Amino acid sequence: MGSARWNPSDWTSYAKSTARKTTDAVFTARHIDPDLNPFGVALRESRDSDLNPASTAIVVGLDVTGSMGMIADALARQGLGTLVEEILARRPVSDPHILCAGIGDVVCDQAPLQVTQFEADIRIARQLEKIWLEKGGGGNRCESYTLPWYFAALHTSIDCFEKRGKKGYLFTVGDEEPPRDLPASAIARFIGDRPQRDFSSQDLLTMVSRMYHVFHVIIEEGSHARSDPHGVRNRWTDLLGQRVIGLSDHTKLAEVIVSAIEVNEGHDRNRVVQSWSRKTAEVVQRAVGGLIPAPGPAARVTRF
């Protein structure tokens, strides 16, 4: 998928059409959309095309439990245009193909994973608004942020990696801690695979890191992150190291994702921060101040 090309006029029209709507009027689903159900899906594919000859797969997984639906809402109505257009303008990576995922809790929720197709045009927004904001979750202090890791590792096929040996990007976004493991029973129930064992979060990180640069964005405005900021940060850091991003303003998610990709690809961190307006630059500085470029090919330095 992802054969079309981003048109800023399409985004402008879409953003205007949703600007005065409530969240519930944009996200109308009251159950999982069959097109977004990962059960039985063999592959989500990011393929090169005439319009996107050097595609880069980018997965953005959004926590849709509790009050976290605000993240999907802000991205769908405000941030998506910034995300795509700034990547196209700054070119830290080429020809972005974006897959959005809704993340819940395998213990408590009916739809702990929802996955769009990889797309490169306004269909990113059209599919994003199909996500069911289930608003579930439980009291177990974590959500199933590693379920999209499993799906990306075993159920995506991406040309950037398969043709060019270049990893895609995977960002999960939410305010709670990572789970300790992903039970085989949950994989069978929600994806349809029949693994012979449970997977630890470290197992899944190893699996998905073969094809993707993996980051987690902590929504610091979220209730759990506010109640235990050090605990949430420390547990994520134990798993991901420096690729843990603290986001103080969820409306700046797009700018922070773009900046994280830039820094990971070898762009000068200070110049990346200074490229944004003052208020945004403050949020970005706090978010990516600890990031360092990836080793190897992704660490090439691009001149501004």
C-alpha cells in the first residue's frame, strides 16, 4: 500500500472539515472496524511505487485507553499534516508511508490493537478516524504497547528494509508503563497466531528492532505519568534506553516525532530544535535532548 502521494490541499480541506467537530463526531466507531482488525491479517505492506520510489515505513501506535483518546484526536485534526509535510520538506527519510495503530490492554479491552494500512496520502487521516477510542484499560499500570511490536515484527513487509536494508520507524505513544510480557493466549485471541510460548518485552524488542527503530513517547499530561513520573520513565528506560521521549504537550506529537527521526538520522540536535518556533522548540528540546543518532547507515549527517 502507499502508492499515492501527499497533497497539502487535501489536508487543508480535511482539517477544515473537522475543525469544528467534537472528538466523538470525528471518531464515530463504537466497535472495532473490520478493516482495522489485526486478527488473521497476513501482512500490512509498505511498497515502493512510481510516486514513492524510496518508501520509508513509519508506524505510530496511539494509546486509546482512558483519556488518551486526546492523542488520536490531536493527530487526526492538527498534527498529521505537520508530520507528513515536515518529513517531506526536511527529508530525514524519504517517501513516508504511515500506519497508525490504536493500542489498548489485552487483559481488559475488546480491541487492544487496531491497525490501518500503510498510506502516503490523505487516506492516513481517513483511516485514522476509523479507530475505535475504546477508552478502556485497567488498573494494572500498563497498556499493551508491545502488541504492535509483535505485529510489526511478524505481520508487516516493508520495502525500505527488504530492498535497501534501511529500517523503518515505530513510535508507541501513551502515559503508562510497558508490560512485562505478551501472553501467547493474547496473541492467539487478538492476532490469530498460535505461538508456543509467551514473549517478554525484551524478546519482542529484539524481534521488532531487526526492521524498525523503536521509540516510546510518554504523554506526561496523562494521569498515570503524572502520578508516577519517575517510575514510568525508569521502566521504559530500562527497556529502550535513550529512545524514551517525554512529551509535555501532546499537541506537539508530530513535531517531536519528526525531530526524533531527524536526530536518529544524524541531523544536528541543536539545529533541529532551533528550526521550530520558540514554544514548539521548548517542547522539542525537552523531548529529544537525550537522543543520539543511530549507529550505522542511519547516522549519516544531512546538511541543512
